[in-house]
Amino acid sequence: MRATHQRLYINVDHVATLRQARRTDEPDPVMAAELCERAGADGITAHLREDRRHIQDDDVRRLAATVRTVLNLEMALTEEMLGIALSLQPFQVTFVPERREEITTEGGLDVARDPQALRDGISRLKRAGIRSSLFIAPDSEAVSRSRDLGADAIELHTGQYAHAAHEARTIDALRDAARMASEAGLAVHAGHGLTVRNVAPVAAVPEIEELNIGHSIVSRALFVGIEKAVQEMREAMRAARR
Ligand code: PXP
């Protein structure tokens, strides 16, 4: 099963990281989102962290109002975040683990820890017509638990692969988890640490229908502009799938 068009969602968090370094009003992640869409992004992703270190509440409100493609809101499973999602009605919520001391989202969700809370969160979103995705490590246990929890999709954490792409086991784990999830009826997404140099093997996994990419595109945008940075990634993905 090979989705004909693999979606590219751009995570604009780090545009906000740069703005928050000075707490001014530039650069604006909402303007970045619009340029990404113009350059061919299929969706916009933003992570509203509990500590508000990059994306702010006002950013997600403005993104929800202006994104023309779709908004994928990444968030921890908390009552506060669920309230925000239910009021803003993004197309999709991706539940991610959050630890205050981490630099970025380091591991996948522990889907075994509080299954009832996850199940409730997913069903509240579903009743509101919001799709839910769980950011998990590429392992069979996490995949089957995600299916049992009623999620629409999983996002496979590609961090291990990005750190050791030369080790075959890292891409093999992604391939196996993607196949298993797809057979279980879950939509398969992937992301974290992907760059134009390492994206090809992941983009070539037939079951992976969506990639969420942020840091490398925002970094590249400093030198070539965000539209070109998005187009370069698009092209790398397209070439890998040919
Ligand atoms: N997907 C999820 C669930 C994430 O938490 C992140 C990082 O915020 C990404 C994708 C994007 O990772 P990166 O910024 O390394 O491309």
C-alpha cells in the first residue's frame, strides 16, 4: 500500500523560538506558516508546550484561524490542553510526552502508563470531529496499544533513526512498525530529526503517509528562505518515493 502523495506538514515551533529569544513580535510563526503553505506544505504543525517556551496561546489561536491547509496541534495530554484543542478545533491533535527539562520531545508516549486518560482524551476529540494521533516509538507493543486506545493515527518517532541512520536496525524498526500499524488500520505518520540528507529511507516507507518536519527546515530557511527550504524537502521526499 503506497499512498500516492506523501504529506509534508511543517512544524513552525522554532520560528517562535527565535522570536521568544527577544520576546518581540518577529519572526512570526503565522507568517511562516502562510509561506510554507504557498511553497506546497500540506499542513502546519505547532506544539503548544506547557511551559510556552516557543509557541504561545495567541499563535495557536491565529494559526487555527488562518491556516488554509490543516493544523496539527501537538500537545501533552492535560486538561488545559484538551480545553484549548476543543475550543480551537484543529484538524488533528498529536499527543506527545512532555518533560520540562528536555530540549525537545525525546521519546515516544508511554501508551501503557495511563491508558484510560488517553482513551478518554481520544474519544473527547473524536466527538468534536478532531482526528487524533499518538507520537510513539517504533515498537510493536506501542503500536498495538495505540490501536486499542482508538487513535486514528500514530506518528513514529524517527529520533533513533536520525541519530544512527547508518545502523540498519533503526530504519528496519520504522518499516516494521509502519507495516504493523497500517495492517491494524492506523494511519501512519513519522517525524523528528528529519533532514534533506536523511529523509529518503523514511519517505520511501510505503505505509508512511505524512511527515512532520520542523527544525531542519527552519534552520535551512535562514540561508535560502522558508519557501525554498520547504521545496527542497518536498523534492527529497518525492525523489525517494519514485
Ligand atoms: N513530530 C513531533 C511529534 C515532534 O514533537 C517534533 C518536534 O517538535 C517533530 C515531529 C519535528 O521534529 P524536528 O523539529 O526535529 O523536525
